[in-house]
Amino acid sequence: MSIFCSDRGIQAVYPCGNTGEFYALTVEEAKQVTTFVTGVAAKRSLVIAGVGYDAQTACDLARHAESCGADGIMVHQPIHPYLLPDGLISYYRQIAEATSLPVLLYIRSEQVTLEVIRETAKLPNVVGVKYAVNHLPSFSRAVQSVEDDLVWICGTAELWAPYFFAAGAEGFTSGMVNVETQRPFELLRALQAGDYPRAMAIWGEVVPFEELRAKYNNGNNVSVVKEAMFQLGLIATNAVRPPIALLTEEERELVGRILRSWGAQS
């Protein structure tokens, strides 16, 4: 899939992201994925490798990403049940200091407070935030109050991208680009140009796909992407790892109808 994305002009690919089932991988598998994607991308696209788990493992993954030629790392939000500001700052600092690569924070909960973002942004190699909390006032406050020069990215894909752009985002991450790249690129160009009527017209075409991904409190996020890739013959199987699961027959049929509406499938 890194070939598919790079050949279609994707500027940055993210091995070991959530759509890549990062938390279902062993540490060794995560390293293998990063090594493979870095080699295949061959600098045609930037490779931003996902790292996470406990701080020591995340540091190990960061060092590995740097050693195999990745261009940056994305730090997943820790899955520890107890998160405190000082602990989160320490967690991010340890990882950032383990590598010379640029670091992108992946924020999925408001437990990563504005205070945490402000302090972590002072680290010299922290360059951006993938913000995946669909609370626009919090996002806007963060963009406006963090003085360091960060790149702010909508982390909840096409469904929320227009609203995050209005609040200060400069880009958005996409799982859909593993399936179809035309509409995500058109949406990005329209948003960058401030052409919101055009952006919302494109947005309307991708909403059914993204809403299906968001079903069950985002439980379908990966399953929909893999099912669409499978139906298009881009991958050999639609298998996913627990605790996520395959789509229902009705949902698989809906994926097919969406693909046909895009002209991606006959």
C-alpha cells in the first residue's frame, strides 16, 4: 500500500498508525512494518512511523525508525488507564530525546491538556500535532495559545477536516487514501484555497464512507478501509485482528455501493 500511496502523490505515509492496527501488532511486527514501508517508499513519500506502548518501548521503536531511514515519528497517545499532566510531559520528553527525528504528537483525548501540549511543544524536535478529539473549541484554544511553531493536523480524517481547517488546521490524515486518492486530494486543495463551497461538495461524496467508519464509536474505522481495499483487489484478505472484527454482510454491501458511486468498482 505504500507503493499505491507514493505512486499517487501522497506526501507522507504513516506505518504503524491506527488504521494499520498498531495496537494489534507485536513490537517486532511494528519494527518489520516500519522497515518495509521505509524501504518501499524510498523517499518518494515521507515516512512517519507510529510509536507507542510504554515509554521504554516507544523509545526503542523511535530509535529503530531512525535507524531504518524514517523521516519522523508519530507518538500514539499512551493507553495507560491513569494519565497525569506531569507524567504525560515526561512520557513525551523521553521519546523525543531518544531520537533526532521530528516528532508528531497524536492526541486522542482531552486528558492531554493544553498545559501538556504547551510544555511538550517546547521540545526542539516536536514539530506538530495530529489532533483527533472532535471538540473544536478545545482545538481552537490549543492552536491559538501554543506559541511554538507547530503544524496542526486534523486527526479525524475527511469527515471533520473542513471544520478543523476553519479552526486552524493545515492538513488532515486519511485512511480513505488507501482506497481512493482523488477525493481526499481535491478536498485538501479546496480547503487550502479557502474554497469551502467546493470543499463541502467533495465532503458530501465521502461522508457515507466516513460515517460507516465512525459507526460503533469508530469501531468500524479499520474494518471499512480493509473491506474496501479487499473489494478493489488491493489486498488479498479483509482480515482484521481482535478486538475489532469483520463488517456485517449488510455493511460489506454498503461498502460496495459506495465504491460504485465513486466509479471505483463496476
